[in-house]
Amino acid sequence: MAAQPTTNGPIPADARNSAVVRFAGDSGDGMQLAGTQLTDTCAILGNDVATLPDYPAEIRAPAGTVAGVSGFQVNFAADQIFTPGDQVNALIAMNPAAFKAHLADVEPGGIVVVNETEFSKTNLKKAGYEPGYNPVEDEAIDQQYKVYKVPITKLNQEALKDSGLSPKDVNRCKNMYALGLVYWLFDRPLDTTIRHLNETFAVRKKRPEVAEANIAALKAGYFFGETAEMFPVRYSVAKASIPPGKYRKVTGNEALAMGLITASKLAEKSLHYCTYPITPASDILHYLAPAKHYGVKTFQAEDEIAAMCAAIGVGFAGQLGVTGTSGPGLALKGEALGLAVMTELPVVVIDVQRGGPSTGLPTKTEQSDLWQAMLGRNGDCPAVVLAPQSPADCFDAAIEACRIALTRMVPVVLLTDGYIANGSEPWRVPTESGFEPIKIAHAQKNGEDFKPYTRDENLTRPWATPGTPGTEHRIGGLEKQNGTGNVSYDPLNHQQMVRIRQEKVNNVANMVPDIEVQGDADADLLVLGWGGPYGSITTAVNNARERGKKIASAHIRYLSPMPKNLGEVLAKFDKVLIPELNNGQLRLLIRGRFLADARGLNKIQGKPFLVEEIEQAIDLMLSGEWGDLEVLYPENGRVDVKSQALMA
């Protein structure tokens, strides 16, 4: 076996504050594993990290085509970061399709490592290149980027020729060869990945020969970088200065699962997760299903409606009912969500937003379900709506959603998105003393006739569990008489109940902290956001302030009800910009509710905001542009933010 590589190769490593690396190849090339391992390694080294996985939308897209390209971007830094990075510093393109799909995102002069073996006439044709043209032989591309042609497939086969694996299994190891090369190029150790490969293949899957082959490929890639004399420089990123504590890497879906389990323990309730598998929410079920030792019960329903009704039934039974979905699944849950509003039972609905409408872009991110979450049901049907701002924030948001649902007897919709759900970042593991119990008092017989729709000071009705003597009551979707809960068709009672249900949601604002403004108190512009764009907004505003601009930012976590001081905050600014990954849903609500002349920056491309896009919008707003803005990409592939009014 080859000697363990060291970080003291013949080429010293140049220090830099951050690096953005993207792996790209066919969906079967293991790009997600390579990216995840680079992320884990950088996190253990103490870097701040942020990631952006990118999955093909077509499950069976032909191999070698642009539609079948899978990518994974990692930003690791010595400073605090909030995004997976705008421009890519180093692209690892495993085939021509990956090269074609991702080259435009590489910074001028950036590193492009291509798997030369795969740039055959057949693969070039599959990727849509003209006959006779090979982009890695194009001098114009060579002048714009540092292109390194490495025959990864061939070198991997040579390294594993004596492994005993089949040619197909040998080919599956080429992602580790590419990862080893990246580890050398960015001065990363191999230990974390070697440990993972041994635990995954040698221990869990009982295939030590596969572990040995992958480790051999990893080391071969590393040593190629060290001995090939192809790369004139390598790079090193120091550990970040972060508050002390125990950290781990989490994705948004993983943090949601942990938050739901924690909430169930804080409330002393069993967690029942009722769902129908749908991209990109399915991983929540995957994380919760093995958690039976925490008292978690998972139920895979036959459809979205059944899953929603089952979660309501859990609430009726006195436990914590949660359901998860994405995109069109939220529409299917809409009728039953109205039943939860009418019966005033606690339930949490997680919607991992994706590109729409209809099936839309199932593996891409968007923020287009806000109106549906707040307004998309028959009748006046209010629910609490909140949205986390990052993958790690999903943990706290899940606990908060459960706390509100269980203590205020209301359905709560938790809006994440594909970027937050699949992205990852370091998460500081909290201590047990940092949690506040979720206190619940169930209804008991008090000697009088039980009235299930009497209310406390928050308009919350009592939570009576089945089997409690003296608390038997009628339940269902027909309108209730206030107090008794009997079916009522009285018009004035209906109007009163509609207003009570809305006011009950409004009263949740007393649990909501005031919105905080970051930046300059006398700012010329407020950038207001919600959900996933938080990182891009924060970075763009910080950059603008460093350039001498007077800018402030604020982020809305609670969308229904909104923070009580939001109107007061908006009134302090003459200009308000709202970046959203939709066509202006929050903008319409802010304009209608607060009469604020807010303007939008809208992007509906299945991708999160780049920092550069928001910076361009800030500059346009400060220069006097007063129309809603839209992100475009002209032929040169660079960002161009323009007024929608001008385009019309």
C-alpha cells in the first residue's frame, strides 16, 4: 500500500481566505459523495463552509447529456461566510456535458480540471457540441481559464487494475480519484474520507475490497497532483475564527428532523411524521425513520391528502403530528389543512419549496409557495407561517413551529426551500440547558359541562384528548358554535368565528420577537428578505457598506403573523428592496398591508441569488432606478440586473 501522503509536497501552498470548488459529472459519477466528503473534511479542519448541491431534474436523463449533469459546490473559508459562493474558483468537470453546463460559472482565470478520457467524439456529441469541435482544445477557452487536462478515468483504471473489482465497480471509484486531486490542490488531509470509506464499505456493507479500492483511488489522485508537475501552484485555507463549542455539519432537512425530535421531547409528546415521498422533502422521512429509539413514528401514506389527515388525527389524539411535502403536494394538502383550521387542532406542515408550477423543476429551488401557504385555501383560512433562513436555522425553526402549534392550537406551515434543504453549513450543537420546555395543559373535567370552544386570553381553545372522562365533544369540518362547538349555520356566529380564528393567529405575534435592522440607522435603502436569500442579502449589504454605501437589511422569519414592529421599521426608509426567488409574492403583501412603496428583485431560474445580483440591484436603486428589477443572463454568461419596466 502506498505511503500516507503529507501536506508538505514539493510545491508550497499559497494562503487564501476562501475557495469555491464545484464537482460536476453524470448523476452516477458520485459528485454528491465527493462534494460531501470535501465539506466534511473542511468542517473538521475548522473552516466555515456552505454548500450547494445541484441534482438533475430528470431521473433517467441519458448519460453524457447536459440534462443529466449532477453538481456539488463547496465554499470553505477562513472567515464567516453566508453563501456557497458566486463564482467558482475550481471546476472539476468529469465529462463534456459537465464542462458545458458549468464553465460559465468559473471566474476568469479560474481552474478547470477536465477528465480528458471522457472527451471522446461520442460524448462531445451527447453534450451537444458541433462535430469536430473539442472545447478543451479551444485556445480562446485556454486564454480565459487555467484548463488542466487529466485523464482521470484512465489513471483511475490503472491505479485499480489489481483491485479485483469489475470494470464497472472500478469506474465508480473515479470520483475518489478526482477528490484526491482536489485534496492535494487545496492542501486537505485524507483522513476523514478514508475513515468514511472504511466505515461505509468495510464495516456496514461488509465489502472491504470496495473500501480499499476507493482509498487507493483517493491516494492515487492525491499523488498525481504531487508528482505530475502540472499545477504551478496549490492553495491553503486556514481555519475560521468561530465561537468555541461543539460543531457538526448539517443539511436543512437533517436539521429539521433533529429539531422535530427535540420539540417532541420538550413537549413530552411522541412525534408522528406522516408523509408522502416527494422531492426535495423526502430526506426528512429518511432521517426520521431510523429514530424509533427517540419514540418517533413514521407513516408513509398513499397520497398527500392521507398524510395530512393522518397528521391531524395525531393532533386529535393528543400527540405531535407533522407532515412534509413540496410544491404541488402543498396544494393537495390544502383542503385538509382547512379542516385543521376549523377543528383548531395542532399540526405542523413542512413545505420544502421547489420550482413550479405543477411538477415544474422538482430538484431546483424557488420561493413561490408563500401565497399558497398564507392564502391558498378556500374560505378565510388563516395559519401561522414561518421560514428559516439557513440550513442550521432549520433546527430552531422546527422547534418554534411545534411550540406555536402545540401551545396555540393552530396549524403551522414551515417554509424551507430546495437550497436550504440540501445545502449544508456548520451547526453549533446546543446544550440541554439552552432549551425551554413546551408546556401543555390538556383539558380535564371540571364539574361543569365541557365546552370545547371556550377560549383563554390568547383565544386558544382547550386540547381535550380522547378517553378523558367528561371531555367528549363533537369534531368535524362544519362551522362550530363559539363555546359549545355544536354545528352552527347562524350567520353572525360564522362571522364571529372567522374573525376569532384570524385573531387567534394574529395573537401569535405576541410570541414573535421584533424584527431587527442590521446596518446603517440612517440608510438610504432597506433590503428586506425572507427564507433562503438571507445569506446573499447579508453578504451583498456588507459589501455595499464596505464600498461606502448607506445600506440596511432586515429579514422576516415570521410571515404570518408578521412582527409587530415591521410597519414602524418600513416607515423609516424611503426605499425598500425585496429580493425574492419568485415573481414578487412578499412584495405584494408588504405593499398591501403597510402601503410601503417596496420594489422587488425577482429571479425565477431554479437557482439561489448570487451576491453580485443583489449588489447590482442595490446600486441601481441608489442611482435612482425605481422599477421592479429582474435578473438576466446575457450571451456572455455574466449577471445583468435590469428593470422589468424597461424590458417591457
